[in-house]
Amino acid sequence: MADHTLKSTTDAAGLAAMISRAQAQTAGAKGSLPPVDRWEPAFCGDLDMEIRADGTWFYMGTPIGREALVRLFSTVLRKDADGKTYLVTPVEKVGIRVQDAHFVAVEMTASAQDDQQVLTFRTNVGDVVEAGPEHPLRFVFEGEDHALKPYLHVRGRLEALVSRAVMYDLVELGEPVEIEGKAMFAIRSGSAVFPIMPMDELDRLAR
């Protein structure tokens, strides 16, 4: 059986080559992202690279300290239907690990557009995303303490975890909304409404 894991002796060379190819693909793109969803290269194995839960990228156990390099890699990031995440160029696809979300939403602004509240988020790699029908928010309760974790769709199958500091500001904007006959605590952004929890559960938590 073929070994589909790239060895450390070739990781460094492969990583440098991938950076060069990714730079070539993004050069002259005038701020647009590479069309990674249209590329179908052969799978070349897995890199010892991981995106940690706090958004920090690690390569071979060491944080990638160059912000520009992390931003570059983020532009060729893709999650496929198999649930795995890859760095993709026109000629190769390599797997990486993701602890939680691909990005972290580190800033949020609320503005009024056409008498509607619109929430705009900035991620740790510079994406600016308006929450709405095309970029929904979803809310997960995790652990024994049922900690609230909001996620924002960024692009493709990629999501950003809303940071804890931003989450508090986000929840402050919540309001009671009737959804399918049930009172829900929810967030509005644009024409979309994103339920967080039933109002009766919120009332119990507030006691």
C-alpha cells in the first residue's frame, strides 16, 4: 500500500514549492481569491500542518510566525465533501489538520442598511464577511457547561469560530423572535434570522 503521508525530509521542500506555486496563482488577482473549488489536482499526501482552535497555524509542531504566509495559505484552503481540509493548487492537493474551525472571527461591526441590521465580521486572516443568507451563523453548545460557540460561514465549506470576546458582543444583539410558532432567542443580520436557543431555555439560564 502506498504511503500517503509526506515525510519530514520532503515536507520542507514541498512546502516551499507549494508557497511558490500559490504565490504565482494569487499574483495579479487584484484581491480576489484563487478558484480552488474548480481545481481537481491529484492528492499528494498529508502535511504535518495544523490549524489550532485559537486560529494559530503550526507546521511540524512549530507556530508559523509569518502572518503573510498564513494569509497566503488561507487563500488556497479547501474543505471537501469527505470532511477533510486541504491546501490546493492546480497541480496538487495536500491534507492538513484542523482542530476546530478554519478561521477565527476577531472583530464585528453592526451597521444599518435599508432599515436592517447587518453584522460584518473580520477573520484572523483578513476575510471580511457579512452575515446573511449566503453567510449564515450557526450556534453550538459544547461540553458539560454547555458553552456557546458561534460559527460563521466564510466560503465553500470553510467556517470561522467567533472569538469569545466577539461572541459576547454578538449575544448582546440577540432578541426574541418567533420562528415556526416558537419563541426563540435569535440574531438578525440583513434579511436572515439565526436562532440561538428557545426563549424558555434562555430564561432558565438567566435565573
